[in-house]
Amino acid sequence: MGLTYGSWLLRRITIRRDRRRFRNAPEDADPPTRSAVADWLASTACIRLCRYAIAWTTLLVIASAFWTATSFATAHGLGRALDDADSLPRRPEIVLYTKEPLRDLPAGASGTRLTPSAGSQLQYRYRGLRLLVQANDHLFLVPAHWTTPGGRTLVVPYDNTVHLALVPS
């Protein structure tokens, strides 16, 4: 970026200085000659080179802005995830009632079969779970002492086949 700005500044200063010399030259004297640097800086090759340099610098600045935004979003998301994982034991416990049994319960969650009652289709109760997130009509449940390595998440559709009860922790 400094090289682009420097070449642009050199071009502007040299061309302006030569123009001033031509304007301030006495009428009866020989016309001043342009310097070789001024001739090159005014050439189409130099103008094209400056345009390419500006285009590449602009591209570099835009790419750097996207890279910075991505790095910030990654760091922010990781921090939020760690905060969420640390706060799981303080969240209310979820008691989950379902019609069908759940397979592969995560460690720390327990399930019991309920005795059939009149009018109730819910036959299973699961305790020891915390709500991680609810998205797209699905519940993402984890045990209270969930850990990242080997920790499992239970994904349950949130529809009329499940019922939730919250128990303060």
C-alpha cells in the first residue's frame, strides 16, 4: 500500500513541478525541457502501471477486511461456545417426556419408562439434561456436566411427540 501511494505521490509531484516550470518560464527564453522522470511518469505505461497498483492494493485491502472479519467471528464464536459450556450446570434442568424411547443417551442422563395412564401418550421420562440450543424445530440437549472430548449431544424433534418440564437448578 505504501508503494502504491508513494508512486502516485511521486507522479503527482513530478508532473506538477514540470507544469509549473513551463508556466513560469520567461517568454523570450528557450522552453524548458521535461525531465526524463516526468516523461516516464506521464507515459501511458506508467499510468497503466499505477492503475494496476491501485487495483491490486484495493483487492488486498478488501481481502484483508474479510480475513479480519472472519478471524473476529471465529474468536467471538469460540468464546461464546466456551461460555455456554461453562454455564450448563447453572441452567435449568429439562425433564423430557416422549412417546418413543430415545437411543444412545449421553452419559449423565437417565431415562425411565412411565406407567401407562389414561389419555397420556407419553411413555418415557428423561432427566439430567440441559438445553444447549433450540433451532429449526429441534432441541439440542446435553447432560449437565457435558465435556467437549467425547461429549454427545441429543437432538430431539420439538413437536407434539415430546413434552418439556423445567426444573430450577
